[in-house]
Amino acid sequence: MNLNATLFAQLVVFLVLVWFTMKFVWPPITKALDERAKKIADGLAAADKAKTDLANAEKKVVEEMRVARESLGVMRAGAEKQAAQVLEEARAEAARIVTAARQAAEAEAGAAAQRAREELRDQVAQLAVSGAERILRREINAQVHAELLANLKQELK
């Protein structure tokens, strides 16, 4: 066979193969590559968007935490102030109650002392009258009077 005919036949087969590949094989491969490139680009865009969203969310969280800390500080200060006020009111009320109790106790003690003095006066007066009565019943005698006064003295103790 002739080298030219073989070369020509190989050229025709090659051209048919190129045409067949470009017509039926190459478009699906190109389409698949384009779709894959699009998916990769979409994925990268989504990743960039997610990264941006994450950064924004972190900023938002930091801001919310700052606001919460400030709010907590204000609430804590208010609670401490209210606790101090309640404590001060309780102390004032306790001091008022203690003062009232002391005044009541002093008044009661004063009244009891006054009653005791009055009872003592009554007893002394009764003893004096009793002693005078005994003296007057008996005849006047110095020795008897001394004994009666001694007895009266013993009764007063």
C-alpha cells in the first residue's frame, strides 16, 4: 500500500474523530466543567458572604454583650442602692423600737419604784402607829419603851 493513501486515510479518520469529539463528547464535558466552575464560584461567594455575616454577627454579639454589661451594672447599682436604703430603714425602725422599749421599761421601772415607795411609806406609817399604840397601852416605863423601840427597829429591818 501506498504511504500517501495510508496517511490520507489516517487523516480522514482523525478528522472524523475530531469532528465526532467536538460534536458529541466535547459539549457535555465543557458543560460539566462550566457547571463545576459555577458551583465552585457560588461556593466561594457563599463562603465570603458567610464570613462577612459571621463577622457582622460577632460585632453584634460584642455590642449586645456590652449593652447587657452596662444594663447589668445599672441594675446592680440600683439594687445595691435599694438594699442600702432598706437596711437603713430597718436600722432606723430597730432604733425606734429599742428607744420605745427603753422608754417603756424606764416608765414601768419608775412606776414600780413609786409603788414600792408608797407601800414602804404605808408600812412605816402602820409600824409607827402600831408602835405608838403599844407604847400608849402600857404604862410609861423607860425600859419597856426601849424594848418596844428595839422591837420596832427589828421589824423595820
